[in-house]
Amino acid sequence: MCSAGAQAADYQDVQDAVEQQRAPLLETLETLVNVDSGTGYREGLNDVEAMLTQHLEALGAQVETHPAKTYGGNTIVGRLQGNGSRKIMLMIHYDTVFDEGAATERAFRIKDGRAYGPGVGDAKGGAAVILHSLEALESLGFDDYGQVTVVFNPDEEKGSPGSHDLIHELSADQDAVLVFEPTFADPGVDAVTVVTKGINYAFLEVKGRASHAGGAPEEGRNAIMELSHQLLQLNELDDADKETTLNWTIVEGGVKRNVIPEHARAEGDMRYFDSSEYQRVLEEAQAITKDQLIDDTEVEFHLEKGRPPLPDNPQSQQLAEQAQKIYQELGQTLQAVEIGGGTDAAYAYHADSDKPAVLESLGLVGGGYHSDQEFVLVDSVVPRLYLTTRMIMQLSEDQPQE
């Protein structure tokens, strides 16, 4: 058995190549972060699209774009042809959750070993890792893959409604799909993701009857009171054993202080690992809501399916083990984790096939995502470049390493 030092020596050329990409990656990351690209902000999305496309074309990729019609922007698909047979897909989004102006207010900066800025981890850091891992491979003269397909989509933060069908289609004939969200373990913990939860959206609507709150309240049917009753009843829909959660996050109702409200509504966020939970929650909720507090009110509950889960599967576990062995070449450890969030990795997964193998969270190590304290660790740049570069090299072999 080789020591970590001996393994690192075997791939010193790879380590040298990725070290050379450290500063260029940080420059690319700064450029990307300093452009607003919130989902639906077309001007900024177009600017980032142009930057990513230019970089892919400079690498020799054939690039095409596909409109993501719901929120705007284009899904970028770049293809690099090699001399081998294996097909590998690298994927991440370039939209963020931040509003226009965030990039000016909180421009990219590095302090105490952390890089900050809107979308620096989620997920512009992942886009930079993809581009500069390919730069490292080019500098090494490596093209033993059959085809590398790069996918950058513009609407992930809203559930990828305009790109998920394309992702599922493109992934169908791939041997492996590597997804470059940042790490989702505890902040600053180095990990890849092998299982993600699915997301469904819950809606509760109550129709009552309006009346004067002072002069004739008894003639009204208070929709807010009925909604409150239903929310308390529906609080029992979680299943701790299956790690299913349903959290009510939006409540609306009423128009004026002196009017008994005739309408109220709530929206909720459901997360789950077990796909059968959709039907269970729907049926139980519809039964529960028949118990009404206020007569002559109408109550309706429904669920909308969102992003599916990436379930526990042997192919993802095998990729994670492969990634962990590569990290050992650097003398470092890598966790493989399950997360409560959903990602586009689920759209790349095909439950009826053992291909492609899908691994998530190959982006940079960070934390604080979706907040003004979002960060990535600068010291994670080289290990993450090394990981991706070596993964592509190993996956390009006709037979994966044991």
C-alpha cells in the first residue's frame, strides 16, 4: 500500500498544473461574482453567459445555448471532444439568489483566508472550478476522455423550471455527472454530497365570508381563523423516521382592520428522501382539513412537485469513495454526506439505469450561502481543482479503478 506522500509524488505533474490555476481561478471568480446574476435578471445573466461562453470556446469547446423560458437566460452547453470513449458531464448553475445591486454593495473580497461576495460559493465558485480544471487538463495535454460536456444553467435558484428537462436529457448517455455546488456539510468542512432531499411545495387556501368587523362580525366567516386552525392541525405531517419535513413559510390574509377576512392562504416547504411521501402527505392533509373550526368556510390543500431527491445509490457512493481516495493523495480527508437541500444533481440521476453515476458538491468549500456572509475558503481552491482534474482523468479510463 502506497503512502500519501508516495501517491502525491505519482501525480506531482497534476498538482503542479492545478497550482498554476490557483491565481487565474480567483481572478475568474472575482469577475463572475462582481456581476449581478440573480434568477430572472436578464441583463446580468447575459453578461455572465458571455463570460462563460468565451472561456469555454477558448478551451476549444463547441458551445450551444438553450433558452430557459420561465425566468429568462440561457442554458449553456459546451462539448470537448477527446480521444477516448468515456462521457463525462460537468454541471452547475450561474444564477444567484441576490437582487440587482448586491455585487456593487458587496464586491468580491478576500479577508483572513476567506473569499466573500454574492454567489461566491453558490455557485460561481463551482463554475470557476470547472473552467480551471479543464485549463489544467489542457496544460497537461490530457484528452483521454471521449467527450466532456459542460452545462451551465441560469435558473437553479428557482427550481430549474426552464432547464431541468434538458439536464435530464443530456445526462442520459453519460458515464458520470459531476455537479459543482459548494460543500453542504458544516461551514468550512470538506465534503461531497451523495444524497439530497426532494422538494415539494404545499399550498393551503381558505375561503370565508366578509362582513363588518364591528357592526356585524357574526355574519362573516373568518378565513384567517380557519387557516390558523388548519395550520395547527397540519403541523403533524412530518415524519421524523423518514426525515420528512413540512414547514409553513408564507401566510397571507385580510385586507382591512375593520373587515372580517374572506380569504387567507399559506405556502409551505416540504423536504423528503422517500418519494412515496408525496402521496402520503397529500392524502393525510386532505383528510385532516375536513375537520373545520368555522362552518361555511372552504378549505383546499394541494401539493406541487418540485425537484426530486437524489436517493442513496451505489453509483454515487462509488464516486464518493473514488473522490476520497484522490484526497488521500494530498494527505487530506473528505466526507461524504447527505443533505436536506435539493440540487440539480437529482435531475441528472436516472432511477431506471445504473448510468450515469452522479456526485454532488465538487465546488469550493464554504458556508453562509444565500446570506451577506457567504464565503469560500481560499485554501480549498487547489485541493478542489486537484480533485476534479484527477476525477476526470480516472473516469476517462475504460474501466474505473477499483
